[in-house]
Amino acid sequence: MLEVKGLEVAYGDIQVLWGIDLEIREGEIVSIVGSNGAGKSTLIRTISGLNRPLHGEIVYDGSNITSLIPCEIVMKGISQVPEGRKLFAGMTAYENLMMGAYSRNNKQEIEEDLSFIFHLFPRLYERKKQIAGTLSGGEQQMCAIGRALMSHPKLLLIDELSLGLSPLLVDNLIDAIEQIHRRGTNILLVEQDIQIALEHADRGYVLETGRITLSGNSKELLNNPQVKKSYLGI
């Protein structure tokens, strides 16, 4: 469904990613894991069209999307939940959700997706008229996920799902992600917490200082001695 081939990205003279190769197959949850500063967010921003690569290409559903701008990539069926949520702080939760549907015209389908999001996050329904900047961290993450879903993506990119949230909230969000996946959305989960990411994915990639150093079945990666030593302290 998504194939990244030989991707290299730099900020000015500083190169951040080197020769990234990865793929997401239809029906998968795939995790990209690694420590802070490994290049995870740069990778997901490049897939979303927010960064331009030096080399390489990104192929989605058989089409080369490397040169597309972000709004074109959204309309292709890829949506991102950015690190730090990036909500429109002065707008209500409901208004933030509707911003995610800006490229859509079918009102019935928009209402169906909105109903699904409120079923997924009942607390968000209760807070729908509240200014987004006053929501709790967990509620903001729910809103950010909901906003991304309102574009009705086939591929959902989630950058740092668990950042700054309590374990209980993270468990609730993971349950929601699994429901979203069962509904037919493929998911790329970028996450610093390797345990969380790999326990809930089909396959994973380990990113270290801009290079993929390990990849494979998630359970195998969790049991890999290098991963245990470097990331799990075992």
C-alpha cells in the first residue's frame, strides 16, 4: 500500500535520514520505533509532504506521491496525527474535527464519520463545544485523532501517540486505534515507547540516527537481544 524507497532527507546542510526503505501492506499496523532524535518525525512529515526529500521516492497505492503537496496527499487517502496534537487552539473541539473534513462534500458520509468518532471517544462528544486549547492532554489527542479521521483516510499516520499521557489514557487510545484498524484503516504508528508500539503492531522498523537498523515481525523485534538491551533495559 505504501512503499518508501531510498529516502534521504536534510534540514539545510544537516542530513537527518539516510536510505530509508520500508513498506506498509494492506491491512497492517506498522510501527516505527526509536529514541528521541532518531528521525521518526522527519520520516512521517516527509511521507505527509511537509518535508521534501533529497533522494528517494514514496509510492502510495501504485502512484508516486513524492512531489505532491500535503493537501494532495490528504486527498489521496493519507492523514497524519502530528506530534504534539497541533490543534487549532482557539476553535472548539467540534470545529477542529470539521476542519479535518475540509476536502469532502458528502454530508451523509461526514456525519457517519463524526458519529463513529464520538462513539470511539465519548468524552470528546461531551467536550465538543469546548475550546480545544482548554482540553486536557488526553482529550486533545482524541481530538487530533478524530480530526485526522474526518478526512476518511485509508492510511493513518500517528506521530508519538503516548507522548505526555498517563498509562491508562494510552491504553484507551490503543483500544481506539485497534477499533479504527478493524474498520479498515491501515496504520503507521511512530512511537518512542517501543513496548507499546511493537505489542500492537504486525511489523516494525527500528530507526537509529536516521537509519533503519532492524525490521521484521513485531514479536520477534520485542524478543531481539539488541532491542531488549538498548530500549527495554533487559
